[in-house]
Amino acid sequence: MNKLIETLLLTSEFLMIIPLMIFCFIPVYSFKKSSFKNLCLKLCISITFVFIIIFLCFLFLEYLMANYTSTILVIIIFYYLYIQEINLNPYKLLFVFVTSGLIGAFSFLFYQIAIIFIAPNILLSFNSDLVVLFAQILFECLIIIILYKFIHNHLAYIIRECNEEKIWKYAWIAPTIFIVCSNFFSPNIIFLQASKNFINMYISFFVAFLLFTLLIYYMFYNFTKSIIDHKKTLNEAKLLQMQIEQYTMLQAHIKEANQIRHDHRHHLAVIYNLTNSNKYDELNIYLKSYMDYTSQEVTNYTSNPSVNALLCHYRNICTSNDVKTKFSILIPEKLPINNIDFSVILGNLLENALNSNISIIDKKYIDLKIMLIKSSIIMQIKNPYTNIILLQNNEFVSTKHNKEAQGLKSIAMIVDKYNGSITINSDNYIFDVKISLNI
């Protein structure tokens, strides 16, 4: 009976992993694969399974062997569950996982140091005292609550935005070293044999170690943030270049359409003269040439000249590629947002839709709807596709270059600028993009 009670007490020490598991999911929760209910169910089943294994280890093995075996099994089982349930780079998850272990190590040391000043004799029976264990868990939860804002905002930010694999491949090493080093600061090793004069020196070393750890994390955060900012600057420069090219193309198309209308009466004069002169062969040649020249038909989809020119431009390209177009545009002549931003979104949507149709044998089409509803501009475009839709780090990947789809990335940046939203579906070989821009 005493053996079973002792085993239960030793097993209960591992309850301290529960708050750390919660910590692991805070910065990456948006990348979870399962629903909240299913995720909680899987965690409960895993915890139950792990504690049964821990109990058996302490029941049949010597303490040190059971402790090491249980720790290794806990790490393997929960990390496996972690990478299975979160759709992120495994090295990113490893960094968060090891950081949670570091928080656990520091919370353990903080509590033990506090105990030295409150009730130093309790250290002698620390491993068998449930009151102390639950107090330690409470202390651990308190640290996570204090750090919650940083975890949820800043740590989640660099994990979400920084996709440099080389950084994450080695980022977990530093916190792992800190966890190993923290074992040498345990009061169980030092304080039970140290004189009182050594306590202040120990506290100083401990505080210095803690500050050094925080400094490393602060430097790592600033380093990754600078990389993110640099990448955003490059993307913004690329977006600006795309805007310039888009705007230049619009102006050229508008000028071309105006020139066609301006020259129309001159062409009529030539046709009239050829007809009166009975030069029908020359007339046929001239008419064919004129029809080719005026094939870029101008249709009034909207009173906004830039948007209308862009729609006509892509409609003409679609016509030459046997792609049917259906444009339903209900927007005012003067847009409530930046005209170039809107043109870049629309141009990229139409360009992507056109490229998707190229490989279609039949039933090629682009269905575009744009409307102004209250304080939002709603855009929806549908088109068929045959290529496989690739996803990488939760981002669509170009099937042409196997790289991040820059068109969609540019669209997302502008949508974010207007605090809007973008929804992309690719069911039944129909690519459906919905965009909402707040105005």
C-alpha cells in the first residue's frame, strides 16, 4: 500500500506539465487543425495515457531510471501530438515547445527560492509534499498569465510572420541549453549544503542568469522582427512597382481606346472613298485590317474610367483565348479607396483567373462581381482550374514557379491596409475568391 501511495505521489509531480501544454498552444492556436472541442479531447486522452505510463515506470523501475524514462516519454508523446495538431513548421513548434520547458524550469527555481526564505525545511520533503506541488503549479500558471500578452501578441507575431527556415532550425538550441544550465541552479543541489553567506551570491548569479536569458529572447525577437520588417519593405516596394506597371498599362489602354474613337471618322472617310471608286478588293483588305485594329472593343462596365479600361483590357485578352467573361460591376465613378490599390487587386484577380483558364480545354470562364454595400466594397471572382492548388506555410504557392503566389500576397497586403478580409475556396475545381474592403 505504501508503495502505491509513493508511486502516486511521484507520478503527481508531472502535473506541472499541464500549464506548459496550454502555453504551447497560445502563440500557435490559429494554426490548429482540429476544433477546440476535439483538441481538448485529444489532450485529455493523451494526458491520461501518459500518466498511466509514468505510474507504471515509478512502480516497476528505480526512481532515477523511472524519472528519466518518464521525462523522455512525456517529451516524445506530447511533441508528436503537438506537431500533428498544429499546421506549422516543426522547427517553429520545437522552439515554442522548448520555451515552455524553460518557463517550467524557471518557475520551479523561482518557487524553490521563495520557499528557502519562507520555510527552508520544506525542501527536504519537497518531492513528497502535494501542497508544495500544487503551489508550484499555481506559481507556474501565474507566470504564464503574466507573460500571456507577450506570448499571444509578440511571440505569435514572429512565429506567424517569420518564415526563414534557417532561423527556426537553430532557434530551439539556446532555450535547450538554458534548461540544462538551470538544473545547476537547483536549491536541492546547492542550498542544502551551502552556508547562509552563500545565499546572496547564489541569488545574484540566478538573477544574472535570468536576465541573460531574457536578454537573449529580447535580441532574438528584435532580430526576427527586423527580418520581418525588411521582408515587408521589399514586398511593399514590389507592390509599388506592380502598382506603377498596372497604372501605366491602364493609361496606355485608355489612350489607345481614345485614339480608336478619335480616328474612327477618318476610317469612315477611307471606306467611303474606296466604295465610291468601286475598289472592292482594296476595301476588303482595308476592312479586315480595320477590324483587327478595332478588335479591342471598349464596353462601359462602369463609369470609373480606370476600372472600365482594366476590365476591357482583360475581356479582350480572354476573348482571344476563348474565355467567356461575365462582369457585374456596381461601383461609383469615384471610388472611396485609392484607385491604384483597387486596380492592383482587380488586375491580380483577373490575371490569376486568366492563367487558371489557360489549361482548361472547355468551359473556360471568369465570373466577376463587384458591388458597394454600405461601408464595404465586396469583390468575388470565380473561375475553373485544373492544376493542383499548393499550400505552403498556410500560403498559396504559384503552380508556375513553385514559389509563394505574389499576386495573392499583394492582394492580401492591400486588403490588410483597408482592414478587410479575404476568403479563398477551391472546391470542385472552382477557384472562388471573396474580398471585402472597409471604407
